Amino acid sequence: MKNLFRSLAVVLAVGAMGQTFYVYAQEAGIISIEKEEQALMDLIELKRQVDVNGEPYTIFNDSFKDDGEEILNEEDFKESFTTHALRYIQAIEAEETLREVIQRPEFRNLYGRDNPGI
Amino acid sequence: MAKVVLKKQTSQLADNLVLVPGGPGLSPLSFEPLLASLEGMNVYFYYPTGTYEGSDGGNFSYTEQRDDLLEAISSLTNITLCGHSFGGILAVDVFLNDSSNIDSFICIASPFSQAAFESVNERFSEHETNEQKTKAESFQDDPTDNTYREWFASCAPHYFAYNNAKQGEKMLFSDKVSSKAFIEAREEASQKENLLEKLQQKPCKKLFLAGEKDNLLPPEVLRKDSKHGDFEFKMIEGAGHFVHFDCPQASAEQINNFISKKGGKS
């Protein structure tokens, strides 16, 4: 899991190089690529500290500050990471790619509770 | 390979009713109970690719399924396309792409809007049982026609009127389903809200049937989509999502009436 997050951080950092403009997201208003990139890297670092030290999130949550958002536990972390990752995808205008990728069979379980059709 | 099969013949000059199943991935088996009560028309069943000869090979994308239907009905004239649920979406899309031989269509409990699909997801999740979750996981782990069929059949209480759920389950167990058609087309099928606006710009006779007891898509949800597409809306009392299977006689009466009003030649 840690390697996954590290790899993701590298991918995000590389992907963000040269991306210094703002784009409009459909519902969230203006999204800053740099801000989302920083939030994701801070969250990855926070997760790393929690995993390495075996301490609760509350010990390290000073390392993550984003508009007053607080990470107090694993659920907060998951929600925040997912939100910022999706905002980042919006910021780089990759929504269509996301829709295509998410249709792959290996990602079926991302749809939440599934139904067999209509 | 997709195909249409003549199930009931009235005369060569009569209107042609083509029944398109939902899913995606179901065969037209659920339309069988309708046959006895449909009058004054030739009735065809449409078998989507994979539901007649198995799922192996082929392309099952939404666009491919739409084009399959277009091709399968190309030799017919005076067509009323009647689609159940996903089949209704496909019917509308086919009409918008080439309406030269289609003069009217009927949607049975077809969701188009995002709100309608959200209704399906929310209501399904709310009442999902552990057995259904287990079947869903079996399908995810091993997505075959068999695991898909078992999963769908286990979910019968969501899809049929309470007093008909056992019959519905039995019918689904007998259906020659196509899991590939389901996997490859379902996502795109849920993003067809724009068809309703296009439909407003291309007038034709159209009827919408909804089930009063539809657990996934209640009439109040479907009525909005129907209005948006400028359909004539009829609610069938006592019917679940498989309106025509739960209440075949009442559904057939509406279809007979609709087709006779449009000026059949039988």
C-alpha cells in the first residue's frame, strides 16, 4: 500500500509539471491544480507517517491543512484523498478518461452496490 | 448475432410490433405472456447478440447493440418498436438514428434521466439482501452467463410485483442471458438523458408504460422522463418493473389500443 501511494505521488508530481493554469470544474467552481497536487502529496505523507509510526491520525494531522479540513481517522483520510484525487482529475480535464477507465472489469466494484440491469 | 423472430402473424399488411428486451443482456423471453393478448399486428421478438446463440465473441458495446437492432429490423416496414427498460432506450436511439421504417414506439419502464438511474441505484441498495450481495460478488469474481443469470434471478423481488416474483425468478432462470452484453453496454446506457430532448425535435407517436408497483422506478420518477420525451403516459396497476410480464393482459390492451389508433392496415 505504501509503495502504491509513493508511486501515485510520483505520477501526480510528474503529471503536474507544467500545469500551472486553472480550469473550471463542473460543480466545484475553480480548481487549482497546484492546490490539489499539494493536498494529495500532504495526504500521502500523512498516511505514510501514520503507517510507519503506528500512531493515530490525530498525532500527525498538523501536517495536513486544507481549508480547515481535519483528518482525524482512516475514514476522514479516505474521504479526503478520494475528493482531492477526483478534483485533480477534474483539474487536468481527465473526466472522460476516468469514465473510460472505470468501465474496465477490474474496477466494477468502484460502483458501489451494483444491480444486474434494467 | 442479433435477430428478429416472427412470433405471431396477423397478415402481411399489418403493422409490425418488434419487442426489444432490457438488461442489457436479457433475451425477449419476458414478452412471452404478452403474445396471447396482442391483436391486429405481426409480433416479432428481438434477440440481442448473445441471447440467441451464446455470448462468445463479438462486440457488445452500446453502439454495437444499437446498430445490431437497426440492422435486424431493416427489412421490416410499418414498425412499432417496443422496448422494455434498456430496450426502450435502444429503441429511441434507433429511431433517432434512422426512422425510415419506424412509425411509432413504446417504452416500458425505461429510465433516461440521471434522476431515474439514481432511483434505481438507491432503491436497489436499500433493499438488497445478503444473498443478492453474494450472487453479485460471484458474478464480479467470475463474470459468466451463468453467474449473471443467477444474480439477476436472485434479485427478482426488486423487478417484479410481489405476487409474481416467484414466476419472475423462474423466468429469469430460463433466460439465455448475455453477460458480455450487460458488462459492455450498461454504463453507456445510463448516460442517454439527451435522447429525450432530441426526441422532442422529431415528433412521432409514442407511448410510455409504467408499473404502479415498480420498486426500482416508481411511476412518479418515470412520468417525468415520459413528459420530457413528450410520450403518452399510462400506468399499469399492480405491475412491477417487468410491467408486461406482471400484467400481460393490461399491457397488451394498451399496446393494442395504441397501435389501432395509429392506423394499422390489418
